[in-house]
Amino acid sequence: MIQINLLDSAQSKNHKRAVVDKPMPAGGVSFVVIAAVILMIALNGAVGWTCWSAISDSSNKYEAVAAKYKKVQGQIDSKMKTADEVRKFREVVSNQMDVLRTLDPPDRILWSQKINMLASLIPSDVFIDEVRINEDVQMVETEASRKAIETWKKSNDQKKGAQPKQVFRPVLRYHLTLSGLAMGEDHDAQNNNVMAFQRALNEYQTTDAVGHAHRFMDGFQQEMQFEVIKGEVYEGVAVNKFVFKLTTVPFGEEKAKPAPAPEKRVASAAK
């Protein structure tokens, strides 16, 4: 059966308006809101999980690096302790070597050798009546000791400890005094014989069994002092009395100068 809508246009419009103005059921709105909330929670959860994973990974890496740092720092502390002990031992050895080099220098003077040379170089009209050797000792701080104290003073380490003790070594000098008499026909001849003896001291050189040259002035400073030169009468004979004084180079200095060549030596008359 066919039903025909016979409502007039006004009723039809009112019906449509009623349909349009009818509110939506409450259940439809709640579903949309819940869906949106769930979506936001899901997004926040994803972001939170990502951040937590990054933080956890960073924390694990930090702990691994911290453990490695602690291990390496322990090794460094151990090495530093060993290095400090080695440094202190080296300082002790250096100080001992400084002292030993002073007591037994490589260019030490053999006085027996000097006496043998002296017997060979004296002119025939010159006679030695006294040979005297005096030792002069001065205590000087070793180079290793000075460096250790200087390093200690410059260090900012709170655990550097007490200042290292000073270590001294002896610096030796020897004074050789030669007293003698020069004969001659007159005063000029006697004085010439004194000068001939002085030249012989400066120029005398000999060679050992293996071909090494040795000079009498090896180990002495360049200046030879004439402490006394005067005419005297000795047992009724006119002579020239003289006293020469020679001083060795210092034994024990770090930078000791070698003995000068004969041509560079000068003799100075004592005033």
C-alpha cells in the first residue's frame, strides 16, 4: 500500500526543524572525547618511553665511563707513586755520583807523576829545597739537590711533602808551593835561571807508554804566582831565592775548565 505524505509545507518545515534541532545523544560525545584522550595518552606514552630509553641509555653509558675513569685513575695514581719513588731514587743516585766524581775525578792529579816530572825539568843551576801541598775544601750544594728544591718550590701539588734536604759535595783545590835557589855568576844570571825554571814548568811535556801526552801544568790554573824572588847569600854563596805557587783547577765543579795550553799561561809577580 502506498502512503502519501499530505502534510502541508508549514508542517513539513516544522518537522525538518524539529529533526535538525534535536540534540545528539550524550553517548556520541563521550566516545569522541575518550578516543581523543586515549590518543593523547598513547602519544605521551610513546614520547615518555622514548625519553626514558634515552635517559636510561645515557645513564648506563655514564656509569660505564665512570667505572673506566675510576680504573684508569687508579692506574695513574699507582704510576705516579712509582714515578715519585723513582724520581727520589734518581736524585739520591745523582747526588752520590756528584760526590764520587769529586772524590775521584777523572782528571785527578797524580802527585807522584808531578814529582817525577819536576825532577826531569829542573835546570842544572836551580835547586829545590821545599815542596809543599795544601788542600782547600769548600762544600757546595750539588746540582741535583738544587734542581730538586727548585722543582719542589714551583710545585702546586698539595701532597708534595716536606722540602728535600740539601746535599753538598766537596770542591777541592790544591796549592803547590815550590821553594828553591837559583845560582849564577851574577844577579842577572841567577834571575835568568829562575825564569828558565818557570818556562820549564809551563812547557814540559812527556809521553806515556801508550802514546798519551802529559804536561806538568795539566790540572793547574793558568796563573803561576811568584811569591818571593830576592837575592840572598846561602852558606857564603850568592843565590836568588824564589817561591812559586801553583793552584789546581777546582775538582768537583760541574763545569770545570780544562788546563790551559802552555802558550796561554802567564806568570804574575806577587806584590
